[in-house]
Amino acid sequence: MTIHFVREMEQLHRSILAMCSAVEELIHDAVDGLRSGRTDLSLELSSRDREVDEWDIRIEEECLKILALYHPVANDLRRVTVVMKICAELERVADLAVSIAERSAGIAQHGAFPMPGRLGEMTREALSMLHDSIDAFVQQNVNLARRVCLRDEGVDQLNRDLINDVVGVVKQRPELIEPGLHLFSVIRHVERVADHATNIAEDVVYLVEGAIVRHPGLPRRSGNPRVGGAE
């Protein structure tokens, strides 16, 4: 490929890393707001979410430009398509951050709800998975990516346990049903952060190995698909 293509790819890499950083800060602040009970955070995060949306559009345009101008194949084609997919996952995580802040405000407005102790464990694990999936992309570290995928079931189990905890509290104290519903949504949103982290990790495996590892129960398709040419 030409030097212009290399420069375009370097710029694309810088753009996705900037978006990653913005999204990580957004979701961390949303979780901090849940802990502190802030009711004014959602407006601030909504403004920052719009910046993430702008990154999403900009990066997609960069990817489409590269595809149109250079017709990349094999590894280069995988890299561009994976950036587009990771960009979409990050945009959804940013949306979840705003939703968490909105639900946290709803909890705070209705008085104290006894927060399940395992919620902190779940949020830390989901955020750690997101961070590690991004690190796996930066380093093209397939082993780290696969470890992220394996951790998703642990978050799913915490999600089930926490929902049972919330249901138990609401049964004993029906007056807490409204903040309980907000907390139910927060738990689901945090679980979705882990899902998006897993999706990013699966994309890293595809980038490095050319293997599609989603839906493990289906026959595996792998090995450097010859789209647009050979490596």
C-alpha cells in the first residue's frame, strides 16, 4: 500500500483511541455518579455523549474513505472493518453511561435504596473488561481478548444474583418499588457494558486470527478469508 494509505491508517488508529478514552471516562463518571448519588450528572454526560457521537460519525467516514480510495484486502481490510465495529460498540457504551446516570438520579430522588454489596463488584468487573478489551485491541493481544470473553459469564451470574437481591428488597418494602426499578435498569446497563467489552474482544480475535468466535455453538468459520484478494 502507498504511504498515503499508511498515514490514513495511522490517523484512523489515533481517532479510535481518542474515542476509546472518551468513552472510558464517560462510563467511569457514570458509575461514580451512581456511588455518590448525584442527580445532576445526566445532563453533563449527555453533552459528552454527543461528542462521542461525533467521533462515531467521523471514524465511520474515515473508514469508508479508506475503503473507497484504497480497496484494502486481507489484514488491512480486517483492520478497517474491526475499527468500524469497535466504534459502534463504544458508541453504545457511551449511551449506556448516560442511561446509568439518568437511572441513578431516579434512585437518588426517591430516597435511599439499600444498594446490594455485589453491585460494586459487578461494576468494577464490567469496567475492567472494557479497559482490557481496548488494551487487547491496542496491543493486538489475542490471549487478553480471549480472557475478556471468558469473564462475561461471571458478570452474567452477578447480574442474575443482583436482580434477585433487588426483587427481595422490593418484596419486603413495596414502597421502594420505583427506585428498585431504576436500580434494576442500572444493573442491566452495567451487564450490557460487559457484553460490549466481550464483543470488542471477539473483534480483536477476528483482527488477529481471522476467526469469527461469536456464537460458539455454531460451526466455526476461520482463517484469513480471501475477501478482495489474498494476503
